[in-house]
Amino acid sequence: MEITIKELDTAYCNAMAELLNFDEKLHLALSPDSLHINITGKEYYDGCKTWEKRKNGNNFVILDEDRLIGSISYHKINHLTAGCGYWIKSSLWGKGYGKEAFAGFLPVIEKAGFEYVTANIWKDNIASLKIWEKYTSDIREEEGRYIPLIKLV
């Protein structure tokens, strides 16, 4: 396993769209109540850039030995706190890729000037919760979600 995190650019967008288009298990985890609609690489890129502007955030790709395996992002909640989200293709779930990507991403968030990072984790996403529990015990429950808070500095 050789995880790297790179800022999203158009070079990765066709592969990202293809991954999202064909990974039904991932779609159900990300959007259980929405219809699965295929997208193009351009649509993926444009959607990410719209999200970045709306949320004051940044999108990144997760690579393993230069193979695309997922996405990770942060957005500004306030001047101290960033929200973080990520996904890994479902064939790699439970193999430590999310844990490694998250560990490698925390310094990116800290370098962006944030002191804290948080997330909204679905209650049935125990694997993600376990990743966050390695960094904090400050986790509250709210309407079917866990909301952890990690102090970075």
C-alpha cells in the first residue's frame, strides 16, 4: 500500500466518474436514497468545483501506487474548523486504505490553517467511525450520525 493524496485536476476526472458510475455498493453507501445516474468526467469535475465554491472547500484524489481509489475533501465550517469527507472504492473497504488516506490528509487540513476537523458519519458506517476514534474521544451522536471533533494543533 502506497497512498498519496493529490489535488483534484481534470486528469483524474474520467476515472473518478467511471468509478462512481460502476461501483453500485459505493453509490448505495454515499447516496442510499437517490437514483444512480451516470456522469462524465467533465460533470464530475464541474460538480466538484461548484461544491468547492459553495462550501469554501478543496477536493483531492486518493491514489494507491498511482491508481485512483477514492476521494477526500475538506471544507471550511468556520475559521478554526474544517469538515472532512472521503470515500474509497468498495472493493478496497476493510483493508486499511481509508485509515491510511485519512492519516495522510490530516496534515493537509492543518497546513490549510485549521485547528479542528469534524465530519458527519452515518451511524451504520462503523469503519469510518473507528478511524476517527483513533484520533479523538470527542464524538457526539445526532440524528442517525456521529459527529467527531479532532484537535489538530
